[in-house]
Amino acid sequence: MFSATSTESSPTACFYVHAAAEPGVMPRVLELFAKRGLIPAAWHSSVGGARGGELHIDIQVAAMAAAESEYIARCLRQIAYVEAVLTSEKGYAMRA
């Protein structure tokens, strides 16, 4: 059974990173979270595109402040080979 926690009512920051499929991209992306003591609640990555040349990473981090999420997104956009970073936020319904 899922118990109510403080993160249940906090938004989850979602990041989508589109980059060239280069070996150093994933560790650089993860480093931005690790050096802030954050562990992604979800991480999914895949290689696709023409000839496997594109890397797609979906990351979700629970209970992240909007300002911190925006800062990390700006940092992600500065990583070599990163072509685009999209962000969104998902919340949880409050229980009565």
C-alpha cells in the first residue's frame, strides 16, 4: 500500500533531453542531478533515429522546486551534443 508522503503533494519535474548518441552525454546529464544530491525517480533512455544517431532521455525528479528545475534545464542545454531540452511538471491530486 502506498503511504502518503510529503512528495505526494509536490510536483514532479520532468525533463526530456534529445542529443546526439555520444558516450559522454548520459554521465554528464546524470552528474547535474547527482552533484545536487538528487536521485531521479525515473530515468529512461533510448537510442534511435537514422542509423542510431539520436539519444533520447526522459528524467523525472520528485519534489523539485520550479527555480531549481529551470536552472537544471538551462545547464542541460549547455552540455555538448545536447540538441534540445523540454521540461514539464506533473502534480498529484490531493486526497480528501
